[in-house]
Amino acid sequence: MDREDLIRELIERVAGEVGLIIYTLHPKREFTDEELSVELGTEINDVRRALFYLYEVGLADYRRRRDDETGWMEYYWQIRYDREDEILKKELLKTKKKLQEKLKTEESNIYYLCVNGCIKVNYEEAMDLGFTCPRCGAPLEYFDTSSVLEKLREEIKRIDELILSIDRTKGKTKKVA
Ligand SMILES: [Zn+2]
């Protein structure tokens, strides 16, 4: 999964399909929800909801202005593409923390599994059961978690690499500007 995929996944998760459509539209200037609703042919309430979800994660901003003619409050929206990296990094760090916690739990536990797959218990429980499955009477066998641990470590490493690549791109952009 590369950076673009991650952003798309994040936006679809927080703001749904409409949010993703708005985001990939790359509007160059400020827009009102009405304008966007007409342009996309989407219900205005769906547009507003998606914009609000984007706002909540920090990917959209608005300013309010009273319309001189109608006297109504208008919302002028802007997509904060400049915050993309920062928000993506925050999300990645959140995921990394979850994976690390899972890794810690998996590392500190020794599991025993019924050979018929009925139950998975920790060492103490397996000992209490005399290493015999209470459901089918088959022996409980030591469950090797090394492949699970390896997978978790790989995922964490992958996240670290992604964060690093985001930082690197940021550095490059700064240099050019
Ligand atoms: Zn069993």
C-alpha cells in the first residue's frame, strides 16, 4: 500500500464515498456546499455531512460569510491538502500503537490449542485442564505464535517505513519551495 492508497482509505473511512469524491475533485478555490452539490449532482445534505467529517479530522476548513442579498449565512469550504501528511502520519501512529499493544500481549502469552480446534487457552488454564480439551478430550498442544509475531513486527516495520517516506517527501517539498 502506498501513500495515495492510504489517503484514499482514510478518507473513505471517515467521510464515505461522497467525501472521497470531493477530495479527489481537487477544487482550486473555496466553494460553498450548494455549488458542490450542483457540480456533483449529489444531495446537499450528503455533501454537508461529508464536508463535516473531513473537517473533523482536519482535512477541510470553512469560513462563514453573510450573503449581502439574501442575508443568509454561507459556508465557504476549502480542502486542506496541505495537512494531508500530518493527518496521515497521525493515523499511522495510531495504528502502530495498536499493533504494538497487540504484539506485547501476544509476546507475553503462551497459548495452548486443542488439536481439534475447540479452544485456545493460556498456559495456566491449560495446566488446570491437565492439557486436555474439556470439550472433546483431545490433548492441548503448544501453539506456536512465532508466525503471528513476525507478521505483527512486519506490519509495524511497514508503518515505520511509510512514516519515514512521508517525512522524506515533506523535506523535499520544503527544499523546492
Ligand atoms: Zn477439543
